[in-house]
Amino acid sequence: MENFEIINPVRVVFGKEQWNRLPEILKAQNAKKVMVAYGGGSVKKIGLFDTVMKEIQNDFEIVEFGGIEANPEYTKLMEAVELARKESVDFIIALGGGSVIDGVKFISGAIGYEGEPWDVLERKEGCVFESAVPFGTILTIPATGSEVNSGAVISRSEIGAKRTMGGPLFFPVFSFCDPTVVATLPKRQLANGIIDAYMHVLEQYLTVPGENLLQERQAEAILSTLIEVKGVVDNPADYDLAANFMLCASHALNGNLRCGVKTDWTTHMIGHELTAKYGIDHARTLAIVGPRLFENQFNRKKSKLAQYGERVWGLNGEADWVARKAIEKTEAFFHELEVATKLSEYTKETADFPQYVAKIFEKRDWTAMGEHQAITTKDVETILEACI
């Protein structure tokens, strides 16, 4: 088992009809002026914005900021940063899904940063967020697990870039997770959420056989449960389905699954480039890239793929057959959720894209990736060619 250290300070308030607890929790943080940040306005259409405001507007001064995109854009987030500075905001509530929460993580760090915040995302030498305005989340879309971790992904479309950030400063103080919001979501977002959570688990699980037996079983339990509750896509008002789906998405990326095991986030790294270039939903980029990466790295991942096929999909037989069949089962599961797994099904403008991404990775010195540090830029090119 690998050495590990884990801290997760997020206070999770899980269940329905607990909004009346917001004031007490905010007061415990000595919050006075609260920015409420949200996305395109769906939280207002479903009434959640009004519900939250009813609970907090009498006790706190509210600064409203809307319009955070599905892939949070740096330019828009900097508008929020300037507003928060001007209003001397001392707490932020992220009211939305993973994109809004990711955006708020960036906002919280950028408020007190005196330099160019993009330099921090570019990891330029000496550029780092050293403080953050505290924030909490009210989750509306189960998917990314951003409500229980300290990571974020920020886009900057004008230069075709998508960057990650994170660290101890960026854990939410609290996260309200109410499964009843799932009933308000369209099928596309529900399918995306299941795939997002599923791939989060696979990237921490489909590496090498390990001695951390508990983490192995926990990963398999989440995968099996996501398969079992896929009916939430057609029955989002089923509270038990919704609650289990939401819990799976949070547990997929709350930090526990990475403890004591090797991980491989190359699918995410490649997938981000599909979003940056074509605007494809994040989860769908993972559905495109994941199966092809597993095929490309089959010999290195075969033992774990076979274990996955046996324990999650109930397959029996020779290891090589089970491992290959497990990849097929995974892709078929994505298809059952009505998610396409070929890049050509999203865009016809694929010429030279594999080479384009390979060059980007070379420039970033991402030349040895994966659990064995064996995935090269040539592999990336080959994977993307197979994705088309």
C-alpha cells in the first residue's frame, strides 16, 4: 500500500429541507457580506435561488453575481473578483453545479491576489494564491465532486486554454447536498453526471493491482451503485435513486479513493483539450477518451481491467477476454445513457487535432503520464486518432 495523507474539512449537510440551517452556519463563520454566485439562471427558474435568499437575506448583506458558464471562463470570473473586491465580500456561496463551484474556488483565491491571477493557473514561478475568501456550496448538479474537494478547472476560450488549480485553501467550508434538486435536471445533465462520477472512479482504480483492499472495494461499490441507479436519468424525482446518485458523485472525488493507490488522470488531461477546442461537455470528453486510452494501455492495465470486469460487471473467463470485455461493457454503459463515444459524432473538424494536442503536451512537458509514467505524447496522438 502506498503512503498517504488526507484532510477533508468540508461540512456536508446531506438531505432535504435543511435550508433553515444556512444562517446558523454562516454566522459561525462571522459572515457579514455574502456574495451569492450562480450560473445561467436555472436556480431562479426552479425557485432554489428564492428559497436560499429567503433564509439569508435578513441576516446578511447580499451581493449577487450570475452568469458563470458551464465551463467557467476566466474573463467572467474576473468580473466577479472585481465586484467582490469593490463590495468587500467576506464570504461566498456557490449556488450551482461543479462549474459554479470551481469558479468560486478561483474567485476566492483571486480576490486577494495582487498579481495577474492567470499566472497562478499557468503555474509561473513564484505565482501562488496565498489566501482565499471562505466559501460554501449549495449543490444543484451531482457530477464533479467539487463540493467535497479542493480542485477546480478554469477555461480561457480566447486562447483555447483550460487549467487546473487547487490546494488546502480551496475546500468549501460547507456543502448543502439536497437530492430533491435532481428532479429539476434535464436528462443530458443527469447522464453527464453519472459518467463524470464513473470516470472519476476509474481513473483512481484502473491502474495496477494494489494492496489497499478497502479502497479497491470502495471504488467497486461506487461503480456498481452508479450502474444500479442509472434509472435516475428517466426517473429523477425518485428520491432514493437521486440520493444514491448524489452520494456516489461526492464519494467519487472526495479524496478517499486515491489513498494508498496509484492513479492515472490522463483521460482528464486529454479530455480538457476536447472541451477547450470544441466546447464538448466535460463528461462526454471522458466517455470519448477513456475507452480508447484503456485499449491503448491494455497490457499495462490488463490485470486491473480483468478485476474490474469480474467484480463490477460479473464477467468470468480468461483474463485477457474479461479485460477486453470490461472495456466494451463500459462503453456500452455510456451508450445506454445516450452518450456518443466518438469525436466524429460531435464535430467533423478533426483534421490534425491529435497532432495539435500532442504538441501542446510536449510544450507543457507532459511527456510521461499515467500510473507508470509511460504514456507518451505519441500515445496521446494514437489515442486521439482512435477516438475519431
